[in-house]
Amino acid sequence: MAHLMLTISSQQSGRQVRSLLKNEMGLSSTCINRLKRTENGITVNGVRAFTNAVLASGDVLVVQVDAAQQPTRVTPIEMPLDILFEDEHLLVINKSAPLAVIPSSLAPEEATLANGLAHYLGEDFSFHPVNRLDRGTTGLMIAAKNGFIHSALQQRLHSGAFFRRYLALCEGTPEPESGEINLPIGRQEGSAIARCIDPDGQSARSLYRTVERGERFSLMELTPYTGRTHQLRVHMAAIGHPLAGDWLYGREDRELIARPALHAAFLSVEHPVTGETIELSAPLPADMKRLLEHIHHG
């Protein structure tokens, strides 16, 4: 069980449990209301506590943040999972492709990452994907094990406390070879999934840098500073260099690669409980390595 602990200081003495949970420990009102209805969700000095209890210096307030979780109801399916980091609060997965993150009504029988984690974590598993990746995108993805951690990580997204960098192979080479793309993104009219550059859409900002260039493809380093659906794919297509294999925004060529050539390669995040910085990287998958040979050998 994931837990948070606070030893009451002299400055905090005389305050109610609810105030400490909300202001010192960062729990939402919804989470607190769920926890207070559980047997051991909130304890003081090892004894169940109510949210209106007044605490004194030296008291130890403990919250079992998993206690109020609603299990995710998906069928457990055994599958290989490349887990690079895990503790009681979260895990980081190097996601393969093609693998959707959550079940879809469009393909209800398709095995997803949620199904795989249900098998790995057990029947009480609660799935909270933080930075979702498209089914065709590989690389590093964080899943929180409870709503509190999910909310804390979501607040860190696109800040210095949660940094992500992607590697991609695009058609041609952008000029200049590095720069910023600041174009708003909206839904493509008439499509359930496609996005487009839309002056009335949501603001979207990406940085790009050319790592290696070839006659047909270039290896790019891409950094999103916002989190719009298909952002990197739409932005690269907008500057005339769609990702290799991008059937939606570029040209499909399944003999080269059967998906958009996009990989979440690096992640740095401040752990919301321990405060430590987790830095992880994931090497290019085999299909992108093969495509990279087109740069090296023409």
C-alpha cells in the first residue's frame, strides 16, 4: 500500500486533520472524502482518525492513498512488459508498438497496456496513465498507481519537474536544422482522430533539432512543451517534414516502417513523494534502427 506520512511540527499543532491533508500533503477534497470513509485510510499514531480531529506536536499522520482507489475493471492479460522503474507510487514502462494504452470502443477485443498491467499488478490494480503515448509510439511512459500521484504528476507535466524528449525520423531535413514550432492545434473536421493546425485551436509548442541528416530521412530530437493530441506528428507535418511511416499526416510505407517513426527516448521527473529526480532513457527500437540505416547508407 502506498502511504504518505507527516509528523506534526509545533507550527502545525492545533490544526485539524483535513487542513493538514489538503494544505500540507496536497490531497484533493474528493480524495479526502473517499479516504475518511475507509477503515484505515487516515490514521494518527496508528489509530483511525476523523478529518475534524485536532492534532498536537509530535503526532504522526499517515494516509494510505490506495485505500480509496476504485480498481480498474479490465481483463488481465499476460504480456511482456519492459518496466524500467517501479515503487509503491508509480512505474515507468518502455512501451512497445503497436500497443494501445487503454481499451477502445473501436477495438474492444484488442489487448492494451491496461490489460497487461492488470495481470502484472493484480486484481486491485488502479490504472492512471500520466503521459499517454499513441498506440504506434514507443518509449517511456509513466503510470501512477493511485489518483493522488496521478494528479501530482499531471501538475508537473510540461514543467521543469517533468521533462520529455523524443527521437523521430522525418522525411527530408528541416531548414533551419533546429528551431521552434509554435502552431495551435485543433480537430480535423470530419475525422474522429485526426488533428490539424487551427488558428482557433489550442496553443501548442515544440522544439526540434536535427541529429543526423540523410538524403531521404533525418533523425530528429523533438521536445514537446505542451501536450496536444498528435502534437509532434502534426507539427512536423506542418513544416513539410512528416514523420516516416505516418499514415495519417504523411505517407504510409509499411515496407520501411509500419508506424509513425516516433520514440519517447528520455524522461526526467521529480518524484511527487520522495522529491528525487528520476532520469531514464530507452534505446531506439529495432524498426527505427533499421530505418536509420537509410541515413547511414543512403
